[in-house]
Amino acid sequence: MTMIWDLDPAGRVKRGRAALMAAQYREMTEQEYADRLRVLIRIVSAATLGLCSFAVGLLIGAFFLF
């Protein structure tokens, strides 16, 4: 199991006390949120387009083969 240890100012590791995870929390700005949302929308729309294309291909194939 890996733990995150505190570092003192000299860079030495203090054993026996894990670093607080709250210290690594950073507030997301509106621009970062908008960028991440835009990327998510692109991924979802590309996946949806791919699935729709696959379904149309199956329909066309079913009409031509049967």
C-alpha cells in the first residue's frame, strides 16, 4: 500500500504521518470547467454518431441481404 508522506522544508520525509489530501484540492475555474465540459460533449457526440452509423449500417445490410 502506498501512502503520501509529509515533506519538511528541507525535503526530508517525515515518517508516521500521511499528508492531508485536502492540501492537494484545487478549485476549478470556470474556464477549466467549460473546457472539460466541451471535451466531454465532443466524446459523447462522437460515440453517439458512431453508434447511429453502426445501426444504420445494420439496417441497410439487413435490407440488402434479406
